[in-house]
Amino acid sequence: MTRRFLSWLGAFPSTNGRIVVGLALAIATGVRVVALGWTPPDSWLIFLAGLAAIEVAQFTAKRVTASEYKPAGRDTGFYPAVPPVPPPSGGGTGTVGPLSAADASHGAGARTATD
């Protein structure tokens, strides 16, 4: 039971969970204000505002830091445009051909102990 719970907890999306809890607290506060005429203390409203600010900040930070890594083939409109990679110069295919015998023996332009 404990291992299963810890495995679930490790895979749980914490940002989404915190957003759901924050929204539930704000909605429950609103229902209590409307239904019972309750006036919440300022400290409770500051707590809800702070919680919402933290949620928005983390949600935004996750998207901004991931924006430079645009998934291939997906245009979501949020990611910046990535220019296409230019073809290799010289009209080649961009692959490297086989090495010559001299290059293969000790690398192109590399010095050996006898040089």
C-alpha cells in the first residue's frame, strides 16, 4: 500500500494539483460568502491571493523556460519561430565520406609521437 501510494505521489502533477486546490478554496470561499453572508478575514483573502500568484508564476515559468525547445512538427503559436537549418554548402548531402589512409592512421593534421 505504501509503495503504491509513493509511486502515485511521485508521478502526481503537483502544479496541476495545487491549481485545483487553490481554485477549490476560492470557489468554496465564494459560495460561503454568497450563501451565508460571511465576510472572510483579510488574512484569508491575502492567503488566497498569494496562492494564486504562486500558481500563476510557476505555470508561466514552466512555459517560458520550455519555449526555446519547440517540439518538431508542432506549431502551437506560443513557441517562437525557429528558422530552418540551411542546407550544407557546396551542394553536398552533409555526410562525411570515408577517411583517407593518412587521416585514418593518426587523424587529419594530428601529430604523432614521432613527428
